[in-house]
Amino acid sequence: MTVEELVAAAVALAIVSAKRLGAGLADRAMEGVEQSVADRLGRLYRWVTGRLPGEEGAALVDEAGRSPAAQALLRRRLVLALGEDPAGVEELRVLLSPHAPVLAHGDFLLPESSGTPRQLPLAVADFTGRGQELARLVEAAERPGGGRVCLVHGPGGVGKTAVVVQAAHRLMLSFPDGQLFVDLNGVEERPAAVGEVLGDFLVALGVARGRIPDDEAGRTRQFRTELADRRVLIILDNAASEQQIGALIPGGSSCAVLITSRQGLATLAVDERVALSGLDEDTAWDLLRRIGGGDRVDEDPEAGRDVVRLCGGLPLALRIAGARLATFPARTVGSFARDLADDHRRLDVLSLGERSVRAVFRAGYQALPSLQQRAFRLVSALDTPDLPAWALSPLLDMNADTADACLEGLLLAHLVQARRGEAGGQRIVLHDLARGFSKEQAAEQPADESDSAVRRLLGALLSAADAADTQLRPAGARHSGRDGAVRRPPPDDAVAGDVGEAVGWFEAERVVLVAAVAHAHARGWWELCWEITDAMSIALEHQWRWDISSQVHELALDAADRLGDSGARAALLRNLGEALRDGGSDVGRAAECFSEAIALFHSSGDAHGESDALGNLGILQRQQGELREAARTLTAAERLFRALPLERGLAWTLREKAVISRHHAHYNQALAQLDQAQALFAANEEPRGIGWILRTRADTEKESTVGGCPLPRRWYAGPWPGCHITSRPAQDPQWAAARTHYEHAAQTLHAVQDHRGHTWATLGLADMALYEGDHTAAELISRALQETDACGDHRGRSRALTVQALLHAEANRLGDAITLAEQALAGPRDHVGAAQASFRLARLYGAAGRHHDVLHTLQQSRTHYHAAGMPFPDLADTELCRTLNRPVPRAHRFRRHQRFLRLDRPH
């Protein structure tokens, strides 16, 4: 017998002695007993009471005869007293040995349990991670003065039970009176009955079954009484609801309760609430290696990482994956990863023996009401990582209040998750494995359930995109005719009310809109496909998502062709041309797109579309340095804009014509055109347009001060049309005005989240700092390069590299400088950019003594300047070469204390 069992027997017999029940016992135990039973019971009584100080022992034995709680306390005190007294244990064993027949036949004397339950399951040896969560649970359970009810909740398979059992083992010494554990079967069709659980707990606590009340209320009272003075840890695993566990929580503060549930149990009063999500990648990798075998997984670490990624951090999935790798050693990790990568087989692969990810999801799904089941099936219908929370309303064809209540149910059941979007508002997120299960359930329903739901959602997305597009559209209507698809009013909070909200909305919903276009094309919903694409085109331009824009426009063009809608084709060609032009991927095709769009708009009499397409073709021609052709195209666009009239479109056209005037060194004309454009933008409350005007005005003022010379005076002392050799730019009022306008432009464009415009304002300031020899040039150009790289602005990158090249040269890094300048010239080719880049490269070649390269590159520069109609020195090549073949100059101001220009930056 254990010490606990010896003590339990001694206490029971001592109680019998105290109640003078020895005679009855003696009658049943005369055989085999030499001394009177009463004497032996008396000896045990004296031994028990003597182990406790003073009169406490006798009083406690007397109370133990009336109260199970006092009996448990007496047993606990004796066990503690014998803990360091082996001789006392042996003495007790000798005292009890004569009573063996009595104890064997006298079950009624002993409780059905020792009264100190040890019910914890085994803690898994390969438990990995969760250090922060464990620390919170242990701290809360040991917190003095209460704070002893802890809830761990999360989706099925996330490891809630493993975490709680691990914490419970760490807490055993703090709860010496026992640990109770029960699986409440919360996701089963019939959860555990509270009354039965209470009965089992009472037996484990030492209460004889005959003394346990029949009703649940009585058992609850007795359970709380038994635990009033004990330190017991209670683990309620897999709870179904608040109602199920209410009676299982003790009334005092001496015990601690650890609860796990897939439900959030939002109304349950707890002192520590721990939400479990998937493991991070590194912890998941460690778990897979521990279960599957480190050597096994390390055979192909890339495939192992794929397995971790495809399991989505779900511990159950990782355990099954690791078990499969360990069980089937002849199979390569790579082949297993390929099986997991198959969306249709993934849940089949994540099943082994009685363990199955699918079964975990199914249990949670089947416990949902029918409306929530339908919602769970539909949230995976559109192939996107998340959805705005308002999307559930059109998906279900329910009002917003009903949809919100349904979403709350799914969140509490942990079948979906939610996160707060960057633009505000809640977003619905599905774990990848849950998404697979959702699709399986949807496939078992009639196809029209999903189709009807997604069409309603796409109609609402289109309406919201229309509203946001109206806020962003810088030149009014781009064309007529986007009204064929059936729309559905979105909720008010999904509609952008101003430019800032529109920018944020498109950024938040970009992935959803792209998925909507792909889904509409796959289902043959041609109107939805092309109209959603057209509605998001300007937003993709502002976001510099040229590759995405090209992809969706190719799908939309196919949809327009299937419809036979020439108006839609014209609109999409105009948009695609812009993406190809600004992304620099295919400027030749961009020109073809604009030209065909112009012809289609003209033939249909759509002057809005024709003028817009003409303006965009003019921009392309200007960017390519085809300034004369650009001027003619922009003049044609200007006539149409004035005839409509369309003031914002006219303002953008005047801005483009001012750029051409600047390149031709007609600075006063350029400033006059910018004055007109800025007045039009101001009248139409177009801050983005004003920002671009300020940036172009600064370009014009800067270039007018240096006569368009591409090099600072310290780098080039030769002649340049319009530039005086003795001029000092920093002393010119126009130079100061340029700086002010660049800074205001940067602030304005940052406010409307126009990253491209902001980057070019930064480039202008960097160029000014270069001319001045100011140390801020390095910081500004580094910032500009980061922005151009992030957004894929190839023209901006080439421009930035030429500035950085000169800075490197002045820092005694001439070789690096030449490499950067060569990279800049190898970028997107346009006459204006190539003219300036090649002249700067020629100067660097001259500083390096590469005279042949100087001549060749100088001739390239002259060709580009003349092709663009831009001023260039009227000197022979040999004379110009002499001005370029000089050492790197010294920028004296670079050694001054660094001055950082404060400039708003895009996020």
C-alpha cells in the first residue's frame, strides 16, 4: 500500500474508533485476531491524534467523522507529516497489518478513492514552443488572492490540450491535493453530462458513492464543499459552452481551473484568456524535425520547409506530417511535400490512423447552426486570402445585422479568424487547411448556391469600386459605357467618401478585386470581368502594380471580345497601354494599345474616351523623347478636352505640354501653361494634380536656373545654351522657389498617397543637392532608390542612378560610379533620359581617362538631344571632349556637418 492508502485506512479506522463502532467490527473480524479489535482501533486512534499537535488531532478526527472535507484535510496533514519520516510509515504499516482481514471485507470503512486524485494525462515529450502562453497560464494559476480560472481557446488541432496538460504538470507541486481532468466532449453530438462529471470528481476526491447526491445541484454544492479547503487543479478539456462548465468551477480561491474550448466562451468570467493560433515557421520547423526525425527532414530542407508552410502552423497537421515521415522512411520528403501541395489531396494526406485534420474540422462544422454552415461554405468561394467582413451580407443574401451575427458565431467556433485591416474594418481570414475543408463542403452542395452568392458579392464589389474610382479619377469620366453588369449596393461603410478613403479602399481590396476578375472570367461572367477591371485600373496605376494591371486587363480584353463590345475593348486597351507604358515592359505595344483605343473611341463617338487615350499616347511619346510628336498628340487632346469641356483632363494635358516646353528651354511658356493647369486643378479640388504641377514647376525653375545643363558647374565648365559660366544657382531666386515647390509637392503627394509623384519630387531635391554639393544628396538619393525599387519605376531608377554615380565619384569611388552610370543608360531608353544619362557618363569616362569612350558616349548624347529637339552646345566633338576629360572635382561642402532635409515620406 502507498503512504496515501495507509493514511486513508488509518483515518477511516480512527473515525470508527471515535464513534465507538468497534464492537460491530469485532463481531465480523474475530477469526484470525488475537487481541480485541477495540484495543487495536484505540491504538490507531491514539497514533493518528498523536501525529498532530495538542488537541488538534482529536478535534480533527471528530470533525472528519462528519465532513468529507475535514477527512481529506486530516489525510493531507498526515501524509505531509509522514513525508520525511520513513520510520513513522513503517510503524503505521505494522499497526494496520492485524486489520488486513477487516480491511479486505470492510469496504464500507474506506472511501472509494484515496481522496488525492492524480488524473493528468501524460505530457507529450516532444512538446515544442508556446513558452509565452505557458508562462501566462502558470503565473495566473499561482496568482495569490484569486485569478485562478484560465481559458485556452482556438481552432481544432491547434494544440490546446497539449498546452494545458504541459502547464498542469508544471503546476503539480503548487496543488498537492490533486489534479482532476475530464474531456467534456464539447464538439461531439452529445457533450459530457455535467452531473456525471461531478459524480466522478466526487468519487476521485474520496466521497463514497453512497453519499453522493442524485441531483446535479446537490452534487455541485457537495463538490464545492469538498474543495473549499483543498488546493486542487482542475482541467476541463474541450468545453462546449459556458453552461456546461459553470457547475464545475469551485467557489473558493484555493483551486485553479484550466479550461480548453474551440469556442471563445465570451460570457465566461475568466482571469486569463489565452487565444492559440498556429505556430510560427521556426517553431513549426522544430516540431516537424522532432517528430519526423532531424536527419530525415534535413535530407531535403527545402521540401521540409514546404511541408511546414503547407501545414500552416497547425500542430495537428505537423504531427501527422512528421508521423508519416517517420513511419514511411523509404518515401522522400520531396514526394511527400508534392502530395501536400495538391489542393485536392491535402486533407487526405494529413490523415494517419485515427488522427485526421479533416475530422477535426468536420466536428466543428457539424456543431454549427445551418446558416453558419452555409456561411462557412461560402467564404472560400472566392480564391482570396481574406474578405472584408461586409462581404458576408451579399454572400448570404442577408441584411448586415444577420450577417454580422453569423460571423460572430463562426469566430467563436474558431472556424474562421478575423483581423483588422490597415484601412480599418474587420476582415475574414480562413486558415489554408480550413479553406480546403470549406471547399469540400461547398462541392457537396448544388453549384448554384456558390455561383449565386459570388455573383452577388462581385456586384457589390463593383459598386464599391465604382464609388472609389469616382474619387480617384483625375480627369473626370474616362469613357462612357461601363454599366452592363448587375450591381448590388454595398454597405455604407464600404464606400469611399474622399480621395484618401478611396486610396485605402483599393489598397485593402486589391487582392480581392484581382481574384474577382479571375473568378468572373473563369465562370464566363464577361460584364463583371471587364467592368471590375476597368474600375480598378486607376488604383493599380497609383499603386504602381503594372504587372497585376497587365494580367487582369488581358483577361478583361478576352471578356470584351467574347461580348463583342468594342467600347469595352477601347477602354481596356487604353488602360493596358498605361500599364505597359509606366511599367516599362513593352512600350511598343503600349503605343499600339493607345492607337487602337483612339480609333475605337472615335468611331463610336466617345469623345471622353478619345481625349483620354490621346492624352496618354502623348505622355508615352513625351516619355520616349519624341517631343514633336507628343506636342501634336497633346494638342489634339487639348482641343477635345476644351470642346467637351473637361477641365481636369485639360489640366493634365497642359501639364504635359509644359514638360515639353521645359525640355525645349521655353521656360516662360512652360510656367504659363502650369499656371493655367494649376488654376483648373484648384477649381476642381484635385490635390493630386496640384502636387504634380508643383513638382513640374520646381523642375522648370531648377532647369531654368542652370539652363538645362545636366552637370553641376564644378563638373562641367564648358558652354551650354542658356547657362552662364559664372552663374551660381543657389543665389538665383528661382532656385529657392524650386526647392520650396519640391517640398510642397512632396507633402501634397504624400497626403494623397501618390508614391510615384512623391518619388519624383524626392529625385528633384536630390538633384538640387547634387548641384549645390550638399551632403543631403546622398540621403535623398538613397531614399529615392528605395522607393523606385519598391514600386518598379524603371525610369525613376535610371534617373536616380545617374545622380548616385556622381556622388560615388566625388567619394573617390570612380569605378563604382561608372558602373552605376552604365546601368542607368542601359535602362529604359527615351531620348530625354538617355541624353542626360549619356552626357553624365561621358564626363565620368573623361575623369577616368577613357578618351575613346568619352567620344563615343558624347556622340550618343548629342544624337538624343537633337532627336528630342533639346538645346545642346554647338561645339565640335573634339572641343567638348576637352571639357570632359578632367579629373573628378572636389565638392567642398560635402565635408560640412550633415543636414537632413525633413520630408514627408510615403508609407
